[in-house]
Amino acid sequence: MTDWLDIHRGEAPLLVAFPHTGTELADAEGAFVSPWLARRDADWWVDELYAFARDLGATTVRTRISRSVIDVNRDPSGASLYPGQATTELCPTTTFDGQRLYAHAAPDEAEIARRRTLWFDPYHSALGDERTRLRDAHGKVVLYDAHSIRSAIPRLFDGELPVFNLGTNGGATCDPALEAEIATLCAASGLPHVVNGRFKGGWTTRHYGRPAEGFHAVQMELAMRAYLNEPEAPDETNWPAPISPPRAATLTPILHDVLEACLAFARS
């Protein structure tokens, strides 16, 4: 463990990753237009929503570094995961809404390489090591990449996002039975859901999902309205909104069932 990377080692065949819950801006804070803007697009409170994962015996890996400093769920080569669609870069230069993040010059190649060395590479080294450890112990392992996003961001998607957005890169990153079981649980909740819709899985899911080798990976993108009261226009007075206990009380049992299904699959 470092002062920015939190690793909890469990023994069950489940690895839960939190790539975007961090809010630390490290030595880049002074370069941003505002610290609040640089933190606004975090996956707020997602690690708290899944706190029960440790009780299931899962291993968790979380970076405290903000995605605005470096996004550990992007292709390190800089290639877009969604060609032709709006997205943000490895070291984002804009917010999800297209607002400029940097007061002056954006990171150049040398600065991006420095951030990769400091934060991206160690995060993925930890993920890779834990994934291999668990696969070797159990024969197969599920990597569950945990995310959330505001329900309406016109620059990224039309209308209101479904509550549950399961991504498996078109079925390539996990066994079809696992994808089907998670989709069934989401459908049974009565809340809107989609499989491989706008979010098909980021670099983590696509890179580590190798079903033939016993590595199964899924991404779950939650619409934030499922666990907090989203303001129409987030600003420094109302964002981030706190977790809504009544909403979280509805959502958490569903997430618990989803992780239990991942464990049952990995143990089957």
C-alpha cells in the first residue's frame, strides 16, 4: 500500500476495482482552473456503496488520485475507447461537459509519461498481481470494475442514462453465463438497465477480460440518481451531493446480489 493506493486482499475469487473514486490532485492541483472542477466528475461514494464487498471476501483496489490527473481506465496509448463519440483522454483536458480543465497549457507528452509512471502503472501492476493471485488459487476470477456517473450529460449520451449499465465489450470480456446472470438481476430490480449500451467497458475491462484464461471482467456503470439526489445543475454549493440513505437502501441489496452472483460463477 502507498499513500494513494489502497489494496485490501481477500481470498475469494472476486476483485473489485475503484478507478475513479479518488479526489486527490497531487502535485497537479495548481495547474487546474479550479480544484472543484477537477474533482467534479469523480465516481462519488462508489467505494462506500460497495463497502460490503470486503465482507464477501473480495479483494479491492482503489486509487485516491483523481481521474482529472490521470484516468487509469483509459488506454495508455491514448487511443479512444469509443471512436467517433465524445470522451475524455488519458490525462483529461476537459470535464464531461466539455469545460476546460487547465488554466494554461495542458499536460505535454513528458508530463503524461511522468503521471503514467507515478500513478497509472502502479495501479495496474496491483490489479494484475491480484488478478493473477486469485486466478491461480481458484482457477478463475471475476474482476468487477465499479463506476458511476451523473444521469444526464448531453455531451456524452442522449437523454437519461439507465440505472444499471453493464459492460462486457460486446460479450468479449467474460463468459456469457456471467453476463446473463448479472443482466437478469438488474432486470429483476425493476430499475432501468442495459447491457453494452453507451458504456461497454473501459480499458480495465477490455485489457483484463480473458475468459479463455480464467480471467472474467465486467464493468458496472451506475447512474448516480440511484443513490443520491442529483441537482439539475451541479455547482460548488450543491455538488457532490451526499448519499441518500433511502435510495442507497434500495440499491445496495441489488449490488450485493450482483457480487454474490460473480462469486458463485467464479466458484462454479
